[in-house]
Amino acid sequence: MRSAKHVSLLVLASASPRRRDLLQRAGLHFEVMPSDVPEETRAGEHPRALVERLAAEKAAAVRGRLPERPRRLVLGSDTVVVLGDQILGKPRDAEEAVAMLLRLTGRTHSVWTGVAVFATDSATPCVRSVESQVTLRAAAEAELRAYVATGEPLDKAGAYAFQGEGRRFVSRVEGSESNVIGLPLEETLALLAAAGLALPGA
């Protein structure tokens, strides 16, 4: 068993390799402990309310597995794509991925991410959300099907990966690019610093 002094002060409540990579690039040391919270939308729930709720629930679920001491920070996050008034989550299969992309191409949509930081010695998390606007260029169905066949879109909200091959479909981003990947880094680091985490170079 690792001694308390070797326990990571930050715990990422997500299995997302994209979020893990963003935090590593920021120079943070952390442990990965995915939550098992179902990503379900409530009727009439606004995208901001949805991502903030799920981020908080994910952080709370992992916090519940940890002792109060040593004090640790649990980071939860959730991202959705919104086109008009419809929330697009992860596609169920390849056909749904193609259908999502056909709707998104040639149009502008929103990407919302909620971020929650929950300290093991606290009763409530600190939560915030970020919105970015993304425009996808027009694309033929054959090109979209070839992209879906790579498998990359199948576990991504909106069925594309901005940090991967899907970037070639993106013609414009307004706002945080790391938010489009799945974690608004500037806002996340600010939350962690406010919660007491010493940031690299600070």
C-alpha cells in the first residue's frame, strides 16, 4: 500500500484519454478513478444544467469512495454537443454517428462542458461550465461514412473528435478549444487552484 505522502492529491473521475492528456500537458500529477454515473438527460434540462449536474455527480461518486484524509481533490467533467435545442450525446452505433454528422456539417453548434471539483473534506463541489461554438464544413455522406468507419467518432459526443481525424471537418471554433476536446483547461486550472491545488509554475 502506498503511503499517504505518495497519494496523488488530484483524482480524475473520468476514463477519457483526452481529459487525461490535457491534464498531463498542463503538468499535473493525478490518479484516474472513473465514475460509474450514467450520462442521462432529464426532460427539459438545459445543456448548462445537464453538464454541471453530471460533472458534480461524477465527482461526488468518486469522492464517496475516498477517505476524508488525506485531503484530495476529485475532478469530474461532462461534455455535450448541442444543435439548436437538441442535445447530442455519444452515438449508439455507426449509423447514428453518420446521421449526427450529416446534421452537423455545414452548420454551427455549441459544445458545453461542465467541470466540478470536490474536495474530500468538503460537503459541496465547486462547479462551472463553458460553452464554445464550433462550425463544421460541408461534407459528402461518403466522406463522413469513411470517417465513421475509422471508429474514432463512436465514443465522442456529436460523433467527431476535434483532437483527432475529425479536426479536418472543423472550419471554425469560437471560444475554448480544449473545451471542444472535453475539458476547458483554463477554467479547470482556476477551479483547482481555488480549491488549494498547487499548479506547476505557480
